[in-house]
Amino acid sequence: MNTKVEAVEKMNVYANELVKMIVKDGKALQDEKLRIAFENVVRAMVDMTNLQLDKEKDANDTLKTTLSRMKIAHNCMQSNSAAPSNNKNTPLKI
């Protein structure tokens, strides 16, 4: 499978899990972890929109960075949630 597609699919999994965690544990979220997670998701969105607008020259490096941001956000929220994740945090090579 195309590594770019794999990266985007993995980001999608992280994003969907983040939504579930926020909905489930919304009142119990710690402000600092929520801020860090939100900042990383927003930065990932900036990266992805820059890719779509052809503002980035190296798509592979941008995808690596974006995936890392989503993983950080996911980990911030996961450490605050009691729900186990189905996502294996295996490294993805791009």
C-alpha cells in the first residue's frame, strides 16, 4: 500500500479516537493535556492544508511531522482516558 495513504489513514484513526475520547471523557479532561492535544491537532490541520494547497515542497517530511503531531495529541488524550486504544503505536515509515 502507498505509504502516503497509510499515513493519512493512520491520522484518520487517531482523529476518530480523539473524537471518541473527548465525547466520552469531556468533563474529566485536564486543561493542560487538552491544550497540548488541541494545539497538535490544529498544527496537523495546518500541515495537511498546506499539502493540499501545494505550499509544502517535501510532502513525505510533512506527512511524517503531521502523523507525529496526531500521535502526540492521541497520547495526551489517551493518558487521560481509561479507554484502551485499539491502535498499535507502531512506527510508520514514509
